[in-house]
Amino acid sequence: MKNFVSIFMAACLSAVSCTREGIAPDGGFDDPYRLTHDMIVLGEQLEDPYSVENITAAVKSLYPTKASRLDITATDLYVRFLPADQGQYERLEKMGVRMMDHPLDYQIVKEGDYYHDPEIPEEDITWQYAVVKSGFMFPDGIYYEILDECYISDNDYSTRASEDIDWSAVEREAFRMTGNASLLEPQTKGGSQKPEGRITIVDKDHGMGNPVGVAGVMVSANSFVKIATAYTDDEGYYSFDKSFSSEARYRIIFRNKRGFGIGMNLLLVPASVSTLGKNPASGVDLEIDSDSDRKLYVRAAVNNSVNDYFEFCQNEDEGISVPPSNLRIWLFQKMTSSSTPMLQHGALLDRSLFAEYLGEYSSLIKMFLPDVTLGLGAAESYADIYGLTVHELSHASHYMTVGNRYWDRYIMYVIKSYVTSMGTVYGSGTEKDAGYCEVGEMWGYFMQNSMIRLRYGALDRAHGTSWWFSPQILLYMEERGLTRGKIFRAMTSEVTDLSQLKQSLIDLYPEYAGMIGQAFERYDY
């Protein structure tokens, strides 16, 4: 799989590439949470206190005279799935199955962001562990195994409100009886608690450097098979609806409630995970800044940048198409090239050019298809990450208007330019279909410059102005009243070079015809 990544990226990530080429050093940051991003190391298997058998035994221990009157049956099933491909994985997700790539009843010797069962080939999806309702209808064609029947009182609406049984005490007794008492919170902390907290990030160049919420990400907590998830709100606050008596293992899952996912942990995980380790049952607060763990920082910054861009597009005054809600975004820490190939959504229908470079791995692009890739090797600040992100998302907006046929010619032009000119991303501008690149990159760099100015104020320099296309033309028009939304409206699928863009703008806005002409003439068009 690692070979696949390197081969694939060499040929594919240059597509619609929007920043300079090269490899940057790691540039590690101090890690206040001691986060690790390697594979999880498992220890010994532990006895699950939430099994029906163990909860029944705990009730008998605490309530010997009442136990016979209680019918404790499974509320949940602890299962593992083995999806054959990305389609089966996504099918389970659409059914509401929350999956983890590691077993929930093992000691974790070393924290990490992912786990891959050593008995599963590296190029295949590993076992996915989940807890589902006892009446769950397992889908046909997806292999699964039921590992245990569980009783979680929070999920039993018929008994959890009963005043006769203290289910928090039962839970604690089950932990004690199964040898897991060391995991319990001291009762001086008030017994079971519903976790809550806030996840924030600092952009030192914006908003006076005050922390703002990491918006819309999923926060997960689990103790054995008791799992709770919640999305952060716009201010970064989250709260769970389940109570915990023990410490819980917390994770931030970068699958945003808007639908987009930020990856990747290898290729087989649709959304990256940052594990925060064990924390109190009351919850965990986290403030992320440039001194925090590097991967956590960039994931949070990209998340907020994408979230902000979606909100920006939904402003009806702008009229810019919102990218697809299920956008798949891959992050690469050592690369400095970014791209918007939109492969998951059907772009690049003719992938024959890839076969020469991917060899035996060429078929895998049918399974693992990114829409946006961000090379963050040279992104030192939040502002850098923001600029790269909105640039690529502006391409995704353009794609929504022009469709796959247009995008195919755009991508193929850039790939061919990269291949035939030994890494010159955009070619010379004289090749066939150069106009597609001219229009697309002019728009991308314009949006990058315009939105950075909108967020941060004046720039010392404008991005993309040294290429053979001129984003300055659009900046010139924006400064004289032609808004971003109006410019975007002119970029239809019929507009395949700058002369057609000029005419489209004049046709739509004849009152600006003189200014539009001046803008193009100013830069020798």
C-alpha cells in the first residue's frame, strides 16, 4: 500500500496542481497531548463488563432479591465487519454503523490513529468493529461476526429510568467483578457523568488570536463497548447523551457534520482520527495552536477552512456553487503540491494514462478516490493552510458548474504537461486544451488571493501572478465592482479559454464592458 501511495501520488496528485512542487521536511511540533500517529499497539484482551452475562452477575451481586424479577436481554451486539471494498464500507456507514478499525475489548499498549489486523492483507480493508442495536438487520453480502451480546442501560428505555436499580452502581460492580476496577473513576468525582467539553483552534493572524471552535467535527468516547459520539457546534462545544463511570478513550474524527471527510490514515480510512487517549468521564477540553501536534493542527485548520468556505458559498450574495457535501479531502504533510481531481465524483473518465504509471495498482483507483488533495509541506501558518484550502475548493465549485467532461480535459492537460515537461505543472500555455487550465487556474488563484484578503487584510504579494495566466485580471475587476459571484456566473462549461471568458463577462454585464476590456488589455490579453 505504501508503494501504491508513492506511485499514485507521482502521477495523480499533480493533476490540477496548484502550488510549487517538492518535498518539505517534517517540521515537527511540540505535542502537549503526546499524540502518536503510528499504528495502535494492542495488549491483552480484557473481559467486557458490559456483556449480558457480566451485567446479570453484577445485578445479582447488588440486588439478590430483585435479580430474579429482571429480564436482562441484549440491548446491543458487539460485532466486526469485513467490508470487501469502499462501497461496502460506505453502505454500512449509510446504515448508521459507527466503525472502529481496532477491537474494543483489548488493552491499548500504545495509542495511535489507526490499526490494521496483521492477518488482513495490507491492501485490503481491515476488520471494522462496531456496536449495533440487538435488532440490527445485517446487510446481505457483507461479512460479519457477532463477538458478544451486550447490555448497556443507557440504551434500554424500558429499565434505565427505573428507581429500583442504580445502573451506575451495577456498571461499577461489573467493572469490579471482571477485573477492571482500576479503570473506574473515584466516586469522589460524583459517580457516572456525561462527558462534555470544547475543542478550539487559534489562528494568530485572525480575530486577535483568540481561540475559535473547531466546528462540526465528530468527537467519540468509549469504554469497552459503550460508545458515545457527538458533533461539535459552531463554537466547538460537544456533549454526549451517555454517562460513563470509568475513564473513557476520546478521539476526534474528522468527518464533518456537513458531510466532507478529511483524511487520510493510510488509504483505507475515509476520515482521519486524532486520538486524545484516556481522559476523565466528565470530558476533555482541547485548545489547538501552532505549537500543538502538527497533524492535529492542520486537520483542525483544514476542517475550519472548509467549513468557512461552505458557509461563504451559501451566502446568496456571492452565488458561487457549493462543493459536493461528501467531498473527500486527503492531506499530505511532506508534499507541497495540491490538486482537485474530483475522482470520487466521476471525473477523469478515461484513466488509461494512469495505467502506465500505476502498473498492478491501477485498479485500486476504482476504490480509493480523492476529490481534493492538499500538500501541506510548506504551509507554516493557519493563513497558509487557509489559502491552499480555499484555492482547491474554488476548483470544486467550478467543477460543480462545468461537470465531468470539462474536468476531464482540464485534468488531462495538467497531467500531460507534468509528464511531458518533467514536472512543469501548467505547461507553457501553447498546448492543446491550455485554455481549460488558463480559466481554471486563473479562477483558483483569484479566489485564493481574494479570500485571504477578505479574512486577513492586504497581502504583501499575490499568489499565482508569475504564471502565464493572470489572476490579476480578475482581481482588477473585483476591485472595480465585479464581485466574485458575478465572475463565477460567467464561468460556464462553454468557457474554455480567456477570450471566451471575456466575452461571457461582457454579455452578462454590458454595463462593465469598458472596464472588462481594460482589465484584459492591461495584462496583454
